[in-house]
Amino acid sequence: MRENIKLKKQAVSGVIWTFLQQFSIQLINFVVQIILARLLMPEAFGLIAMLSVFISLGQMLMDSGMTSSLIRTKTPDQLDYSTVFVTNLVVSIAVYALVYFSAPLIGKFYNQEILIAILRVYAISFVIRSFVAVHVAKLTKEMNFKLQMKLQVPSTIIGAVVGVCLAYLGYGVWSLVWLNLTQTIVFTLQNWMFIKWKPSFIFNKRRFQYHFNFGYKMTFSGVLDTVYNDAYNIVIGKMFSPATVGFYSQAENLRLFPVKQLSTVMNKVTYPLFSSLKNDDQLKSAYRLSMRLILFAVVPLMLLLIVIAEDLFLLLLGDKWLPSVPYFQILAIASIFRPIGVYNLNILKVKGKSDMFLKLEIIKKIVGVIAIAVTLPFGILPLVYSLTVTSVLFAFLNALYSGKLINYRVSEQIKDIRKIFISGVIAAAIAIIVYNTTNGAGFSSFLSILLITLVFAVAYLFLIAIVDRKILVSIKALIKI
């Protein structure tokens, strides 16, 4: 009993500090993105989006899934941490060399010669991040999210200042590159200055095999997921103009912004927490509560954003970004179901089922590629619809696999969350009626957003209080811990 209370306190503390970290960082990034969107043309964002798959792959290969193995290991020691550190450093150098010499081919593929120099500079972050990956894993393992926040916020601010200044001075796409590099450099330096742990620069073959055996399957799964998710950027970048890629990537970034922050907060806390639980009953109970809490926030938030999307883009980014609105509204539906997929995959990781994780990713990606091939001839909008439909399908496919491991069937999961969805949809319908009714009243975008948000919030909370009061009781109980 005492141990359960301790775990709950750790979890609540972790959620609070991780939320503060994510909220602070992403609020800064969000404001910066708005400023940059007004200073830069959509083409600049499109060029970076074209390279996103290569950047993501490089970062993933650098780590090889081994830091996840460190987090799930019950009592990792200096030999474990140092072995993973040395591995990450060596692999990151090899990956950078591969990217450096492949850059001309990538530039030729997109018929954009400027991408060669951009990729070669941007990819330096692979090597820099390898110096800090184990530090972050160690803090996560110890659930020390307070220190992570103190280290990340200053680096985010400094990088933001550099990016905005360069954009203002007319450096275009390079302002986005140096924004990222500056953040990475400053964050790495701070970790080495303020975290007591230092690597021993030793390598143990047995420890490497232990972490690699878990990690390589996770990495391969991540590679499949990254290639698939960024396949839309690749296809759109190849078939359409950089401006079109920019419109799509801005919609994708904004629809992921709120849900990704909430999911990241819960994911960083729940993975080490789930790993520490002793039996499947505890795991199921913790997972069940986590899922309901995150959907309580995500479902109404994304539905509200769908309703106010046009006014929101006009207010924040200006009318040059209005072509992004239809993409955003369609993709926002996928964001609603994102937590279901993410948390169910966490169960597979906690149970050490990296082989099942990989099998599931292969199945999903085959289906996804078929969807891209079928919809591509019909244009970009059907392509976006296919991403949303497959995302919803994949979320419940994840639930099917992981649910078997903790005796939490898909039907049971749907039953636990259906009232949240029903309340959200009804509240959205009420908000749409009010929006259409007041559309001719001459309200500014800001006043319109404020009115619809207020109507939606009141309607949603009223409905939840009627049909699912238990979730409000759960939130109140967690706050009191």
C-alpha cells in the first residue's frame, strides 16, 4: 500500500514537472513558429519538411533503441550507461558520414540543390545528441523531470532568439537550421555541466548485446514508423511544389502540437512508471486511468480546434497560410486517436515484447503504403484523408495486440472512453451551431475564437459531469495526492 502511494506521488510529481517542461518549451516554440511563419515563406518550411525523414532516421539510428532499454532495466549500473554512451557516439559518427555523402543524391531526388548544404549542416545534430542521450535516459529512469525542465528551457529560449534574429535578417531557411542546432548545442553543454554522471568510456560486449537485443527491434520498428509517417512529406515533396509541402507540414505540425505535448508528458512519466509495476492488474489499472485522463483533455481540445481552425490560422499565421486549414481539420481527427495507439505500444515495450512490436509495425506499414499508392493519383486531399483513416485503424490495432497482454480487450477500452467521445462530439456540434449562427455578426477572429471556446468548454464539462462523473473524481483525487 505504502509503495503504491509512493508510485502515485512520483507519477503526479512527474506529470507536473514534465507538463511544466513541455508547456514552457512548446509555448516558446509555438510563439517562435508563429513569428517565423510571418517572417518566412511557406517554401522555407517545405524544404525542412522534405528532409524530416532523414533527420528523424539519423536520430533514431544514433540511439538504436538502447536508451529505452536502459529505462526499462531494473538496476542499470555505470557499465550499462557507459556501454550505451560509447555505442551511441560511434553510431552517430557513422550515420553522419552516411548522410553527408548521400546529401547530393537527396538534393537530386527533390531537384533542390540547396538541400545538400542544409542537410550536411543540420545532420551535425546527430553527433551532438549522442553526447546527451544517456544523460536524458538516466534522468527519465530516475523520474527527475524537474532537472530536465531546468536544462531544456534555457536552450529553447537561446535557440529561439537565434532563429528569429536570423529570419529577421533575411537568412530564410537557414534560420530554421540554426535554431535547431543552437538548441541542441546549448542543451548538451548544460547536461554535461550540471549532471553529475559522466561516462567512463568503457564498452562491455555482454551489456551491449543485452540492450541491443531489445533496442534493435524497437529501432527497426521506429524506422518503419518514421519512414511511413514522413512518406507523405516525401511523396508530396516529390510530386508537388515546396510551397504545398510547407502548407501540409504546417498543418501537420499544428495538429500534432497540442496532442503531442500532452502525450509526451504522460508518455515520459508512464513508461518508467509502468516498468516499475509488479503485476498485470496494477499495469492494467494504471494504463486505464492514464488513457482516460489523456483523452479527457485531447478529445475536446482537437474537436474545438477543428471548429475554430480557419479563424485560428487567420489570427496566428495570416491569410497566406489559409490553404493549410483543410489539411489541418482532416489530420486533427487522427490526433484524437493518437494517444490510444501510443499508450498501447507502451504496454508492449514494458512487457519486453519488442518482437511483437516489430511485427505490428510491419503489418501497419504495409497497409499504410497501399493506402498511399491507392490515393496518390487523386491528389493531395485524398492522400491526407488516407493518413487519417489509417491512423485511426492503427490505434485500435495497437489496442488489440497490447490488450491481450494485460487482459484489457478492445471492447473494454472502447467502453471506458466512449462517454468522453460522445460528450466531445455533442459539445462540438453545439459549438458549430453557435459559430454558424454568429458568423454574420462581424466578430473579429479573436472574439469568434473566444466565444466558441467558451461555449464548447461549458457544454463539454456539463456533459461530462452528467455522463462520466468518475473521471472528474479521479482528477480531483490525483490533485490531492
